[in-house]
Amino acid sequence: MVGKTASCAAMALTVGVYAWPGQAHAVAVAAVVAVTAVNCLGVRKSALVTRVVVAVVLAVLAAVVTACLVPGRGPNVAGGVPAAAVGWGGVLEAAGLLFFAFAGYARIATLGEEVRDPARTIPRAIPVALGITLVVYVLVAVAVLTALGAGGLGASGAPLADAVRAAGSGWLAPVVRVGAVLAALGSLLALLLGVSRTVLAMARDRHLPSGLAAVHPRFGVPQRAELAIGAVVAVAAATADVLGVIGFSSFAVLVYYAIANASAWTLSPAEGRPVPLIPVVGFVGCALLAAALPVASVVTGAAVLTAGAVAYAVRGRWR
């Protein structure tokens, strides 16, 4: 929950940076308020908004890929790689920072109470969502590398907009900016929706105040949990920077998945225990990526998670 809350702040700040760079924090807070209001109206409306956002974003990305991968244009990869990315350390650090961009698909599982036939739908939805996302990421990465080269990509603050300009389609740059805002809003919508359901489950189990487990009688959503998470994210978006929250989020999520892989070792065959090698590889991979993140992210993340573990232990003794 801690990691995904930071992811929410990162997406909100991304909206601010692309929509109005000079007032990024104010726009980020406004985005959090607006998305929280949409989620409080019910998951059906949230799902409709998400579909519209996804359709528009995919159309924009398709235009970017088409503009950059024009016939006869070979990959422009000779521009050199930034010094910070040289060697395995740079690759692992980049992979760790980007991990948060893939982790959102797991939020599907938190909506089990609000989808039809979750036992059949959710196991299918997760690999489909991950597969589609991977294909889109690969296409966009190849397109941007083709237009900018490795050096240009590493030096760019807005790589998609710079890529279409380099490809001779500068008129697409404003469209790309709008698409980036919509993509970040779509991610923020889904993240807030999923984190609030995690809060709901924890409140029901008495790990958080029981008042957060209340469900609105008309809309059927945990509005108190929605509002609480929205408030926390708004504060983070108003005070943090986007790179800092991305690093913090990546560390927390990687630790979470490392624990999940370790927990898989304790499952019995009747509980669906996987092949032993799978959780071992998953645990080692997550731990390696977490350790490769920027030092500030590791230290801050470790401090917050340690404080949470101590608070949980103390609370357990008082119960």
C-alpha cells in the first residue's frame, strides 16, 4: 500500500509536469481531487472513464510509433549512451525504477468484489493486461530509439515529444503532451481505485481503523477509504518531486513482491504451490533490483517500511 500510494503521487506529478510545468504541484493536487471524486461515484463510472482514456492514449501512441518508424529510417542508436547508464549497475538501476510501471497490473486482483465471476475473470485479465502493456512498451521504446538514439533518449526530458519532432512530425508534439496527461490520469484513476480497496480489506481485518471499511449504500464503494487515500496522495503530490516518489515506490513494491515470492515457499501442494525455482528466481530478482535503486530511495524506503513493521509489532502486543 505504501509503494502504490507513492505511485499515485508520481502519476499526479506527471500530470502536472506535462499539463503546466510551472505549476506542477498545484495541478497534481487538482488531479488527485478530481480522480478521487470520479472514483467516489462508483466503479462503473470509473471503468467507463478508464476505457475512454485507454482508447485515446493508445491512439496517440500508435501515431507516435507510426511517425518514428517511417519507411527507410534505420535505428539511430549510434548517439552514445549516457555515462550513468554504462554497465550492469546502470541497467539494474533503470530496471528497478521502471518496475513501478509494470506493477500496476496486479491492482486487478484487488477489485475481486466488484467484477463478475472473479475466479475466472481475474486470472485471465492479469496476463492479458501484462502482455498488452509489454507489447506497447516495446513498440514505443523501439520507435523512440529509432528517432532519438540512445544518447538523445537519455538526455530528453520529454522523449515522446522530442521523438516526433526529430522524426519530422513536430505537429504531433502537442498531441503527445495531451496523451501523456491522459495516460497519467488513467494510471492515477486505476491506482487510487486499487489502493482504496486495499485499505478497505485492511480495515476489515482490523489492521487499519474499522471506519475505513464503510461502503456507501448507494454507490457501493468505500468512500471513506477513497477520501483517506486521496488526502494522503494529495499531500505527497504537493510536497514531493516525481523522481523521488518513483524511486520510493519502486523500492516498496519490489520489497512487497520479494516477500510475496518468499511466502510462496510456504504453500502446500493443495494450496497451489508453484515450482520451487519460480519463487527463488522472483525473490532474488526483486531483491537485486531493490538494492540497485538510488541510495536515497533505498534508505527512505527501508526507514518507512521498518517503522511500519515496528508499529505493526507494537500494535500486535497491545491487541
